[in-house]
Amino acid sequence: MRPFTYERAPDALSAVKAVAENPGAKFLAGGTNLLDLMKLDIERPTHLVDVGRLPFAGVEEVNGGLRIGGAMVNSKLAAHPRVRELYPVLVRALVSGASGQLRNKATTAGNLLQRTRCAYFYDTTKPCNKRQPGSGCSALEGVHGAHDAIFGASKACIATHPSDMAVALTALGASVETLTPTGASRTLAVQDLHRLPGETPHVETDLAPGELITAVLVPPPPEGGQVYRKVRGRASYAHGIASVAVAGGRVALGAVAHKPWRAAHIEDALSSGASPAEAAEAELSKADRNDHNALKITLVGRLAAAAIEESKTRRVA
Amino acid sequence: MSSVKDWAAPNPITENRGGLIGKGVERYEGRLKVTGSAPYAYEVEAPSRPAIGYMATASIAKGRITRIDTTAAEASPGVLLVWTHLNVPAQAPRGTRANPRSQRPSNPALAGDRIENFGQTVAFVVADTFENARAAANLIEIEYAAEQGVVDFVASFDQADQPPGEEDVHIGDFPAAFAAAPVTVDETYESPVQNHVQMEPCATTAWWDGDKVTVHTSIQMVKGGQHALAETLAIPSDHVHLLTRYIGGGFGGKGQAYDDLILSALAARALGQPVKLAYTRQQMFHGTIHRPAVSMRVRLGAQPDGRLTAFAVEAITHCARNAIFTEHAANFSRNLYAAPNRLTGHRLVKMDLPGAGPMRAPGEAPGMLSLECAMDELAEKLGLDPIELRIRNEPDVDPETGKPFSVRQLVQCMRDGATRFGWERRNPKPGQVRDGRWLVGMGMAAAIRGNFLLPAKAGVRIDADGTITLRQGMTDIGTGTYTILAQITAETMGVPMEQVKVEMGDSNFPPAPGSGGQFGAATAGSAAYEAGMNLRKALTALAVGDPNSPLYGGPAEYVTFENGNIAIENRSETLAALVARAAPDGVYVEGSISPAADARDYSQHTYGAHFAEVGVDTVTGEVRMRKMFGVFAAGRILNAKTARSQITGGMIWGVGTALTESNVVDARYGSFINQDMAGYLVPAHADIVDLDAIFLDEADDKANPMGIKGVGELGICGAGAAVANAIYNATGVRLRDYPMTPEKVLEGMLAVGL
């Protein structure tokens, strides 16, 4: 951890300006990811702007959907009665993520912006384009883990986005509401928030410097059942090997790409009457197949098909 | 030298009049620990505010430091000291044993420009705060001349040699018998590098008073740590006062001293102020020892009735080039099943990985993962129940040495366990039982682990208020040692638990070998018992010789100690009254135990049987525990609660071994890829659903005066194999490569068309 300065922002616009004006500044909310990375010398901000106490921690009803404050912690969101009623896929995803202690601190916005858990990203003695642009990707020829991307990877990076919540939000068609440094607000779909790695895996989202996620807007629940399933090495908390969120006819995959992966081919196939297995095959046949990931591709296909099948037996109250 | 015959007579522990032996007494130090008020090594109060150390570590596996620049670190805020191999104070060369009686030789830190493994300490910073020390350490610039090391175990089997001083054990003619056997199994099982991941990392707080140093450190062996530091600093061992009162897990990984002990002591001397230093979680993976990977070939040859005629267990394992250690993964098999033609042995590859060393039942823990699955495979080939196969190969005497067993209830463990677990529910045909999306299966395995008694001493004093204090240079690594020593002392002296204090983990106290090899309870406990018996003698003499005692002039042989009283029939007084009057300064005596020469005439082990029920997700290959049960026979049980806790803890580690635990080496870098507990998965609460264990009634009068044996390591022995066998029974997928992760299980399921 390098020396840094800290301020608690009095209001959102001050926070946004403070970060926009200082290239070394970062937002701090729950700190469950950023502080760990600072201790490991992976993140090196010179200034932290604490937005964790800004008044963005509630849930409001909006046009049959919900507006979730960016600073609301994951455990409260998962326990919220309306969230439980309308979006079981989101609740399942939230409680599948991290541990109870972390969910008590981690915020909605922070969860979206958490960084990859790629082991090579975490080891500062190894090259990593995300950590040190241009240094190379040591994962590419490394120990091929179950955590590697199978969609949208590049020669520069095969890391995956680790969030569970973001996968459910993608399936639900949620969007984020942000405050930009000019004081204007904008919204963008969660599925468009994160970028694929390309040649610049260190640039992970389309947010402008200083742009702050103030809320997540979830549209009314779609017709049809909702399911979230995550594959992991143990029953208690662990980063996913793969996950799938189904919300009606919408499907998203997790731990398979640099971003939560909207499975458009699955959705198209389903809407044309394909079986779950056929629909899954439609998506997985487009995966970046290599010598090491055939098993993961098979796993994701089986998982997606099973979750879609299961969703047919589930109905939102 | 004592004899096992001396241990046969009834004594206060075996008579257990106070009922404390075997009782599930609450942990002696439990309140301190759960309230966070037990000071661990990094938290002890030093005479003044300690400065904080932080280590920088090597980023290559093998080579040489060619340039090291500490300028920026030295100028960093709060920095008090920066050391590298160029300016670290003089230490004795590695391996020095100036005092031939030292249990451990010197172990210098920053000893040169050579890099012998990834994560080796290469620089050391001390600053006013932890954050300043860490920030400065990150500013140190180091360049290396890297060399190609041997870091890929599986690719290096051609370099495997016989471990120094060892030979294979051949009995009968194994090759001929195996060739002639009508039913055979010949399979190889792989277990990976594993890490201890103790909750508390290695840590030390050190300060000096003149030429004497006090260190609070987290170590399993008091004398070993004291001697290693004294030898390294080239000072007399009585100038080192080592304390290790509370230890947040050891598992074998803290059986030796690491750089935290050496560097904090050196820096405290250089700075003239206390210094403390802890490994980070990440540093623990490379900076301390690990369990080496083991590749085990098992060959079994049996007659159609299941009797084994040919039996071979051969292990290939590895260790660090300059720290020879052999994971004796085949040894357990020498005592387990009868077979006239036998071959067992080990091969060792010297590698450029961090040091390999003892971890959670070294030998048995990885070793039993092979044979206990091979027996399951053989049982299926023979159409026999796996328990019945084992019963048919139950030996009358030790199958290798021919010695009688001291006591052996392995068959009883299996039979009792089968009944209590509901083994008859198991469908012997795999892949038949479904529960929703789960395939359900059951597996079992035997457990065996040696029992040991080492030399130890203990001191016990009684004060005028009647308080009895046991003092011993023993450790409690979370196992319950404080508690069982209090029970033994209270029962020996016939006083309630509240009247007993236990003080340990101090190099000034009478020495005990510490915690390891499941010898702790028997060794330290027997010395405590002997000290208590000596105190009884001293108090008896005091009472019958004191004209003011109601026991005055009475026959010493009729003196009893019960309910806090010393008595001869109806003549009695409290111990407190006796001591306050007759020895107001208190009475202190010591006692000692040593192994009995004739104990070696017996084959002496602890035994058990594991039963596991798992569910395997038919879609994903995820394995989830549904039930686990064990029956164990391990001598007289001192504390029903702490023994159960230890044995079920071992079973839980077996689940980790079977399903998740693995340190994967990236051969390009010679380092482990997973360096934290998000990447190195151990079972947590949700992974263990329904778990229980019981102990059979037993006393082993060839073990020690109390008839107790160790339970610290027995629980893991065989546990992972029971889980692996349950996976096979659930799915028909026979995996022989641990851990059995979802990917491997799924791959196996695909291969059998699931």
C-alpha cells in the first residue's frame, strides 16, 4: 500500500469533481476489493474519495421496477422484501457472491466495478496487462484454470469478471444511472457497462474518469421463471467457475468473459422454439475454443441448459 | 528406562475417581480465545511500543541477486532500518550447531545472494508502522540472474532417488506373487502440493534486555525455536527466552523457526527497541513449508476369496534441494493389511520449490488416499463389500514385523461404523441412487496412524491457597492441550478443575517436545501425571510427618487424594490447609516420562473407520458432502469434547484433501499460482453438513501410564479416500488425481456418458 490521502465527500457532485480532477484518485465505498488490492500493491491510488456515506443506499419503486441506490450494501439488497418478491434471480446471485461479512460491506456499485480474480493479476511478480499495460498476459500460457474466459478474450487478457450480481442484473436488463463530472446524469445498460479486453484490458468499463454510479435501475420483472446457478469448488463461498442467470426469456452467463455475458444466441434460439440444450449449443458453439477450455465450454452449456429447464418450473409471485 | 509393565498397575488416572478423565470439560483457555483476549505472538504487550517489520521476497525460483537498491526504501517515511544480504548483521552459517545438544541448528535470514526458492526473503524493512514498512519494502529494486530450476514434479520423476539412508522393504517375493495373483489392481494415485493455511501466520515479537532476548513467537516446538535462534545469533540458548502461549493453528507448518523469529530478534537488538514481524497470508505459501505432492503406485494381488497375496505401495515425492524431507506416504501400509509378499518404499526428487515438510499426518494423509481407494477398487473386482475385504485381510500380528499389536480394534471400528452410519443402505453398484439432480453415493476407508511417546518433563507446584500450577514447555496449537493437562493434574491430585492452573509455552519451564505427530497429549500428559504423582508423594510425606496434621504418623501407602482433601480413611484435611501450615512457601516438584524400552516389542497404532455420503451434481460435477461419520479407537480418551473436535477437524481436512486443496505450480515461474485463501480452498461451515465421530472404549497399557493415545492426526488418515470412494459409488467415475474438483469429476462423468 502506497501513501494516499483520503476525503469523505460531502455530496455526490463534489465527489465526482474530486476524482475527475485528480488522475490518481479513486472512489471508495465498501472497500472490500479496492483496499485488498491496495495492500497488495496492485491498486496504487494517491487519493481516495469516500462515497460510501452518500445518500444512495435505498430502494425505490419506479414504474413497476426498482431503483437501487449505488451505495446499498449487498446483504441489505438481498434481504429487501420487494427485491425478494420481484427478482429472485438477483437475490440468489447476491447471496452466491463472496461471504456474509463481505456482503455486509460491499455495495451495489462497487460490486459491479470489482476487478478480476485472475491469479496472475493478483501476483505482482508476474506480467499482467491489466496491472501493468504492455507487460504481457502470464495467464495466456499459464496454468489453465477453470476461471479463464471462453468468450470475447484477447491475446492481451483472458481474465473474467467475477461478479454474480452483475450476471443477474444483465439477465434482468438492468441499467446503471451515473453522475458525470459535468453534473449531468446518464444511464447505460449493465451489459454495456463493461468492455471486452481487446488491447487495453486495464480499461474495464465505459465510465468516464470521475463518473459515479449512483443507482441501478431494474425494469419490471419479465414474464417467466428466474433462476441463478453458480458452479464453484465448494459449497461455501468461492469464486465461480461459471454461472448462469435466467429471467424469463433472457439469459446471461458469468465467469466466462471480461464482462457479464448476455447470451443473445441462447435467447434467440429459445424465442425460435429451440430446446434448452439446443439453445445452449447455439451460444457455446460461438465460444473461443482452444486446447484448454473444451471442458469449461461443455460445463457452461450443460449449466445453461439445466438452468433454462429449471426456469420453466419457476414463476414469480 | 521404564517398562510397559510399570504402566499396568491402577493409578489415579485409570481409576478416575474424580470422573474428570474422559469428561467433555470446556476449553481451559476458551473464554480468552472467544473474547479475543488471548494474546497471540503478534499481539503481546512489549515493554515499549514495538517497531514493525516487513519482508520483501524473491520473484524468481532459482538464481542470484545481481543488484539490489534500497535507496528509496531507506528514504521512505518512518523507516528505521533496511536490510539485505549485503548489510544484515552477522549470523552463524546455515546448519551450525555450536551446542551439540541444540535440537535445531542455525537458520540465518538474508544469508546471501543465492535464491533457492520463489518467495525467499530478500530484504527486510523495519518502520514505525506496518503500513510504512510495507510501503518501503515495495520500493526496493532488485535484479536477478535467473537460472533454470527443477520445479515440475511430474516431469522430474527420472531424477527420483532413494531417500538418504533408506531402503525399500521387501518381504517374500512380491513380483512372483503379483504375477500369479488371479485378481489384481495396479493403479497410480496423485496428490498435489498442499498448504497448512493456519489461521494465524508465523509471527514474532522480540525485545532485548542487555544480552538476553525475549521472543513471543508462534511455534509448535519451544526448544526447537529457542535453539534455532540461539544458534543463528551465536548466543547461549539460556540467553533466549522463547514464549509461545497461544498458537492459531500449526498443522506441522510451525514445527520449525522461520525468518520472522530471526529477523525480529536481530532488528530488536540493532534498534534497541521491541520489533514485531508477521508473514502475510501470501508470504506464508512460499515462505514456509508445504506438504509435497505424492505420486503413489499401488499394486494389489488377491485370491478370489479376497485374501491379499501380493501387496506393493510405492511413493514418489519431492523436497527442497537443501532441506531433505521425505513424505513417508507408504509407511502406514506396512502395518495395515496382511499379505505374505510385500514391497514398500519411497523415491525423492530434489526440487527448487520452497521447503517440503510435515503437514497434518505426514505420510498417512496423502498415502492413505491411494491404498484405501485401491482396496475399494479391488473389492469391486472381487464382488466383495469393501469392509468384508478389509476384514478378510485383518492381520493377527503386525504384517511386516510380526510383533503383537498392543491393542487393535480396526475391525470393530468398521463394524460399529457400518451399523451407525447405515452402510447397508449403500448400493454396491455405482451410479444407481438419484436425489433430484444429484447422484448419491457412499464410501468408506480405514484409518491408521502410529502412536508415540517421547521424553518430557513437567513441573507442578501447590501454593498455600491450595492452587496447583502445572508448568511445562509444551504448546497448545488449538488442540486442547491446556485443557487435558488441567484434567490430568486435577484428577491426579484429586482436586476440582478450578483449583488447577496450567502455564506453558515457555522455554524456562521443564521441557516437552511440543505439538506434532499426535504425540503431544500422551507425552506432555504423561509427564504431567508423573509430576502429579511426585507431588502426591511430597504432600504425603508432609502430612504424615507433621504433628499438626490429622494424618500424622499414618501409613503413607493408605493416603488418598480426593475432593481437594488428603486423607487416610476418615482422617483428612484440605490440601490448602496442609500446605498453608506445613509448607507456607508452597511445594514444587518435577516429573518426567521416557519411552519404555519394551514398548518397541509391540506394534502400536491408533485406528478408525471413515464413512462418507456425497451428492454429485449430474450437470456440473460439483461434489457436496451429505454426511460423514467416523469410529475411532485411540486408547483412553481424556476429553470427549476436545477429542471429538480434533478428530472431526481431521475428517474435515480430509474433505479438503479430497475436494479442493491444491497448490498448483506454474513451472515457468517455479511458484504456486494460488497464494491466498480465495484461491486455496479449504472446507468452511457450509461444506460440512452432517459430521460426527465416536470413540470406542479402549485403554492401551503399552502406550504410557495413562493408557491414552494421540488423536491429533488420526482423523485425516483415510478420510479423503472415503470421500473419493463415495464419488465413485455415486457416479461410477473413478478418479485417482486429487483434489476431485468439478472439472475433473465432470470430465469423468462425460467419459462414462453422464
